[in-house]
Amino acid sequence: MARRKKIYEGKAKILYEGPEPGTFVQYFKDDATAFNAEKHDVIEGKGVLNNRLSEFFMVGLTAIGVPTHFIKRLNMREQLIRQVEIIPLEVVVRNVAAGSISKRLGIEEGTPMPRPIVEFYYKDDALGDPLVSEEHIIAFGWATQQDLDDMVALALRVNDFMSGVMLAVDIKLVDFKIEIGRIWEGDFMRLVVADEISPDSCRLWDMKTGQKLDKDVFRRDLGSLTDAYTEVARRLGVLPTNVTHATKPTLIN
Ligand code: UDP
């Protein structure tokens, strides 16, 4: 079989040309990075978990009418997605203070926000993804005012959905990041949720114990990242059934 054409390789995923025009195959790697890739490790099984979890969230979003790039999962590490034009912004929604907002504004981690706060970061690794305002976004042409209004509405719908799904399994959705893309249908353009939604891009705290079940486990060396992600997957009922830790083949009579 001919090798697939690689379109783009990022820190945690690879995009390949899809089977039909307008599609890509998104491959989830086991690589974990933090602090703008200063910290890097390969964590066996992370890609499989994120592929399943992202599928679960994207399918749920589609079911409630939030458009996404997701078409279907192909195998343990790959999913078929629609090709979109990524808007060069990371959209962060915060329900509880943690991470950069705590540092920047001196708000103690764990402080509830008076209302969900939507922030935009300009996607540029060399600059360390700086926080930008709507003024910058419009002035520099990264998105229009209409796009921004739509992006905020989309991000808040994702927040409501994700908060509810997590609440049902005793997990607090502290914050998350999404990326948004444009899809053109003739002359019409619409915005869809793209990239991935997984514990790599969310902060998830156990409601009872406060235990962190997200990438902060890696960022802050708090234990096993796969154990944390597996716990999220187990609670949501999306644990991959064909991943086992058995090392020896078993004889079946
Ligand atoms: N986030 C992400 N990718 C990034 C930056 C942030 O997925 O490049 C997520 C992060 O996991 C958290 C949320 O966005 O759930 C807010 O991150 P924050 O601004 O607090 O930055 P951090 O503390 O991760 O540097």
C-alpha cells in the first residue's frame, strides 16, 4: 500500500491526507509536552485514550447540535475528520481559576469564576501562545467580529456540555481549550469545533478528593498520566476494550 501523505505533524498528533477530498486522518501520538515543549515524554497508551475520549466528546457535541470536524474513529489511534481552515486562536473557557490565570492575576487556584470566562490565545509557539484581546484579533484579521461572537457562543456550548458530562461522573471541569475551524459549503462558511477535546486540553478535578485527572499530572509530576486518563475514560464508560496489560498470550480451549 502506498504511504499516506503527511500533511502536518504537531506535538501530540499527526494529520495525514484522508481517503476523500476534504478529509484528513488524525493520528494520536503518545507524546506529552508541556511548557511550550520544554518538557517532553512518551507516555504509552496516551494516544489511544485521547483518541477514544475525543471521539466520545465530539460525538456527544454533534448529538446536541454543536458542529465538529469529527466524522468517525477509524482504529485505536486514528480518526477521520473534515478538513477545516484552523483559526489561529486557542479558545480557553474557565469555570474555576487555575494555571495561567492564577499566576497572571494572582487568583488562588480553585477559586470559582463569577461566570465562565472566555479567553483567546494567539497560536504561535515561538511567541509562547500569548493572550490576545478581541481588539488584536479583529485588527490583525485573525477573525471577524461575527466570527468572535460565534466562537464565544460555540465555546460556551462546549462548556455547558462538557461540564454536564463531567458532573455526571463526579468530575469538575475547571477549564479547557478548544480550537475552531472554518468549513466552506459553497459560499457559506461555518465554524466547527476542531482539533481534539481530551484530558490533554482540559483541567479535570475529582469533585470529592480534588485529585487532578488531566495533563497537570504530567506538568507537575503528580503520578501516572495514563492512570489519570484511564480513570476519566473508565468513569465515562469509554475505556478501550482491546487494550490489556496482559503480557503473555493466553491459551483458549
Ligand atoms: N491548554 C492547552 N494547550 C495550550 C495551553 C493551554 O490545551 O497550549 C489548556 C490547558 O490544559 C488548560 C486550559 O487550556 O486546560 C488553560 O490553560 P492555562 O491558560 O491555564 O495555561 P497553562 O497553565 O496550561 O500554561
